[in-house]
Amino acid sequence: MTDQELVKIARQVQQNAYVPYSHFPVGAALLSARQNVYTGVNVENSSYGLTVCAERNAVFKAISEGETEFEAIAVVGNAEGFTYPCGACRQVLAEFAPQMRVILCDTDNNIKVYNLSELLPQMFLL
Ligand code: THU
């Protein structure tokens, strides 16, 4: 699975985002060590604080299916520039794969790749 392929899956699923409040759809595609892909979108709620981000939905789907090891996640939004995972999502990703690759793609198809440890330095892990 190439970075471009993972980004393409994230772009496709982004269409399913439920975003009646922010109108900011986010798509995520999480690649497990077994090479399975789990997608996620942000799902908002009229009680705004109950909103769950795309990245966390992808992680929770994958864990629910018995996956525990991850290699990479692609994240796309519609902002100008890159859509970076929020702090909460970085922490949830770190729980399972502190060294995973985080692939971001902007609307002009520019790709930026980080190691999660760069985005969440001195991360809290037990
Ligand atoms: N959002 C994500 O899905 N992932 C992020 O990493 C950043 C924020 C969502 C949450 C909310 O539905 C919308 O983007 C605006 O904050």
C-alpha cells in the first residue's frame, strides 16, 4: 500500500463525514500491520462536545475488529494547507503505534509525512 493509495481511500471516505455543524469533512485511512485498511470520518452531534474525529473513529473501528498494530494513517480535510490531527487523536494513535507514519494531503494533492513522535513529542504512555 503506497502513501498515495492510502490518501485516495481517505479522500473517498471523506464524503461520508457527518458535519452539519462545522461543514468541515475529514477522512482518515488507517493501515494495520496486517495490511488491512480501516477508514474513519468525523461524526458530529447537536451536542457539539460529543463529536468524534475521523482519526479516532478509524482507530476504534480497527481495534474493534481485533487489530492492534498499525503502520500508517492518512488524513485529509478541506482546509487550505494540511489538516493536522488534533491533540486528542495524536494521543489515541500513540496508544497503539507511537512511531506510526502520519500522512497528510492537502487539496492540491501535496503530501507531507511525519512520524507520530514528531507530532506528539514526550508523549504520555504507561
Ligand atoms: N476534526 C477531525 O475529524 N480530525 C481532526 O484531527 C481535526 C478536527 C473534525 C472535528 C470536527 O467535526 C471538525 O473537524 C471541525 O473541528
